Amino acid sequence: MNIREILLGLGVAAVLASVVSLILVMAALDRRGMRTNMLEARIRPWKYLKAYKEATQKETGKPGRLYGLWTVTINLALILAVAGFLVPRSW
């Protein structure tokens, strides 16, 4: 197992974490009375993330933890994927 496989594996794990956090965001919106659609979430996840951020800011004064979790995991996945593809195969 080389560094490239490790980075790409961690990137896949980060993508899975972002999917889970998006599902949790949609569940939180459902509890608040907003209808969600999984197909639309695949195409436009920021729609539900924006609605979640606005709803939690209205309730608590700051964005919810799931918003931050999704932002961190999707950015981490991007960084790890780019790093994994930039590392030479033999490393």
C-alpha cells in the first residue's frame, strides 16, 4: 500500500462522511417541516445546506454543526483527491 492509495482511500472516506452529513441535514430539515428530495440533493446539495444554515441561524444565532461538518468533509475530500492524484505512483 503506497501513499497514493492511502490519500485516495481517505478521500473516499471523506466523501462518504459528507454524504452522511447531507442526509442528516435533510433529516433535520424534515423535522422542521421542510420537504426534501434525495434526487435533488444529489444535484444541488447547497440548496438544502443553505436552508439548514438559515434555519439553525434563526433558532440559535449561528450555523448548525452539520453545516460545518459537510463543508469540512467535502473540502477535505477535494484536497485529498487532488493530493492523491499529484503524488507519483511509485511513492
